[in-house]
Amino acid sequence: MQPEIISVSADTLVGEVARAKFEGFRFVTLSCTESGGDSVDILYHFDKDLRLKHLRLSVLKCSTVPSISAVYFAAFLVENEIQDLFGVRFEGLVVDYERTLYLDPEVAFAPFCTVGAQNSNREQTVTQPGTADS
Amino acid sequence: MLKTIIPFGPQHPVLPEPLHLKLTVEDEIITGVFPALGFVHRGLEQLVHIRDFQQMIQVVERVCGICSMIHATCYCQGIEALMEIDPPPRAKFLRTLWCEVHRIQSHLLWLGLFADCFGFESLFMQFWKIREKVLDINEATTGNRVIVSVNVIGGVRRDLSTEQMQWTCSELSWVQNEIACLKATLLSDYTVKKRTVGKGVLSKDKAFELGAVGPTARASGIAQDMRLLGYSALDQLDFEPVVETDGDCYARSKVRFQEVLQSIDLIRQAVSRMPAGEIRTKFKGRPAGEMFVRVEQPRGELFYYIKANGTKHLERLRIRTPTFANIPALLGMLPGMWLSDVPVVVLSIDPCISCTER
């Protein structure tokens, strides 16, 4: 059976998370996954009495989304992890490692985000015929 | 008072794995903590693009050797849920048995390391002597001492004879007797209590707020144990989570000590109720869809997010290990502690950086 996931937008995210906290849900973690094209899905997981609640936020790769670490402090670590690995930036992080939780400062790409690599290839593919025409 | 920043780890005598904490101290009292990770991050989650969904069992077993069986069980349960495979009842009981054996050896490993961190070398050796017997059980029943590799999609690859199960129970009786001899030392000894009682206190509200899991949460009065979900054969066994309320290092060691005995009891129950039959369900096809799975590792709640698209490679595998969840709780325990108590408090969450840096 597929789990039930509630879709949220960047505008309603913090409100929904605050409501989950008010209702007594424990913060479990975030999951980030590519959802095709240039977007990623960020899933927010909460638990209450062994029942999971999931929120899904779909955003463009490399976009900035509000951090929930002001609501659930425990989220700061996983939000930093997603910043490192997927390149999504979190605005308002209570502890911001500036993409150095796992990565060295000089690493510019997001290692878990294949979209970026595909885009680079695509750009090369597009420019090559142009170069031939010229 | 002048503030000083002292690095704790990644190389430190009490840390078997590289965790780094920047400690802000005033007159040897901790006033701030800043964690740093990433020294051994392996990117194992990305191997889903190279290994197929069946080969990934071997990968997830290597996220952490100490709880390899439980990682594999969690992963297999997720894939089975996606593919609507129901493993045979005997396979579920065998998974439960080996998972609890893993919990025993992990807790014994921690009890030894914990004793070692405050200098009680002989207690460390006693706990590890007992642990060897548990590893012998792993070896005799699975062929391996640590990474047992018995899980497959749809069940398990090894069966146990009645004689093997009886032998396991008799060996565990020896373990139980030996542990009973150490109970007074661990829980009543003056020096142990001096180093653990009232150290690293985490209140129930704070534990919930910071998302603590496993023995760390249970020692603070939160009766949260993913085994209550009833996965594998746990819905057919009787147990209650071990809960303490003091929330200090002593309470956390007490929880783990009692959980060793609880796991022995669960194994006996599993053996006595073991159904006959097949150990593996054959299947066809490939997984598709999204699934969230949770099981109870020795250190707490283990969370897997699996996303599959019908090909042999998964699209995404996300692993949230209990130590990752307990690091914010650790940051809540340390302020106000003496610098000399930091190793004891850090060890009290049973940090597994191998898990964290999956």
C-alpha cells in the first residue's frame, strides 16, 4: 500500500510544520529525491504514536526554500545535508554550515544531484551543432 | 571568564569513530557545542544507481557492521512492501531471532566501551568476553560473526534446525548468567555511579523536542520503540519497551542493560513459537513506487525511504540512522557539563559514525 503524502508549497510549508508540532508530532527526518527534469522533492516526515505523517514540497533544483529548523531544531542537520548533496538552499537555518557539512569548501557541484550533470551535458549537446553551423 | 574553544575528536581515545565536536568552555564548563561530520562519508545511498535492488542488500548491510542484520531487514521489508511479497512466517521469526542477537551483541559492545570510557578496564573486558559468545552464536547459525548476510527479498537464505535453536538458547542462558554477575558492578558500583548519575541529563520534553530516539529517548521517559510496530514476527511476541525516567547517562546504561535481557527473552519466545515451513517466497518483477520503513536498531529508530521506478535500479534510497537523529539531543545534553564528563556523555548515546556517514 502506497503511503499518503500531503503536498505543500514553499509558502505553506512552515505553517504546516508548525501545525504538526502543535498536534504533538515528533520530527523524524527529511528525504530529498530528484523528481525528473529540473526539480527535486523534499519530503518531511513526522511521527505520532507510531503513525507517520509526510509532507511533500516540490521545488526547482538550486532554489531556496524556508528552513523548518526554527520550528524543529533537530531539522538543522538534515537540512544542511540536503544543501550539501542536492544543492537546495534553506533560508533561515539556525546552524548553517554553508555546504561544508560533508563537502570541502571548494566543491561547487551537488554530488547527489544528477540533474545538474545532465543539464551540463545537454548544454554541450546544444552548443555543439551551433558550433558546427558557424 | 574567557571562552576557549577545544576540539573533541575526530581522533580521541574514547571515540572508535570520527566525530568532531567544537566545545566552547568557560572554566572547564561546556557552554556551547558545534558538531562537525563528513570525515568518512561514503555516499552509499548513491550506489542504487550502480547496484540493482537485490545487490543493494549487501550494500545496506555495510552501512553499519554492528547492526547489519537490522539494516538488511529494514531494506528487505521496504522492497517486499513495494512488491507486495509476504515472506513465510518462519522467515519472519528467523529475522526476529537474528535481529535480537544483533541487539544483544551491539549493547554488550556498548556496555564495554562505556565502562572503558570512564576507565573501568576490567568491566570492559568482562562485557566483551560475554559478547564473544554472542558472536559465536552468529557464526554457528549464519556462518559469519558480524555481517551475517542472511536476508534476501522474500525471506532468509538460511534455516535453523531444532538442535541449533536449542543450542542458541542454552548459550544465551550462559550469557544471561554472566550478565547477572555484572549487574551489581554496572548499576551499583560507587565509581560507576559517580561518573554517570546526573551526567548529560535530557528531560522528557527536551528529548521529544530534539527528536531523540532509541535508548536515549527511553531513558528520558519516552516509551518509543519501533518494535511496537510489530514488524517481522514481533507482533506475535510479548514485550514492553524498557523505560527509565532520569534521562542521565546512568539511566541510558540501565536501559541498555535491561534490553539485553529483554532480547534474550524475545529470542526464547521466537524459538518456542517458531512455525514450520518455507523460509523464502519466490518473486518476479521489479519494485515500483515509494515506501517508508522503520525498524528499531540497537541505537534507536532506523528510517528508510525507498523510491523505485520499475527498473532493476532504485531511483532513491534514503537512510536516516539513529545516531544522526541523536546528535541534536547530544547538543542538548552537553552544555553545563564539566569538560571531563564529555567522553561519558558522548558515549552515552552510543554514537555510530559509520551509520551516520553512510
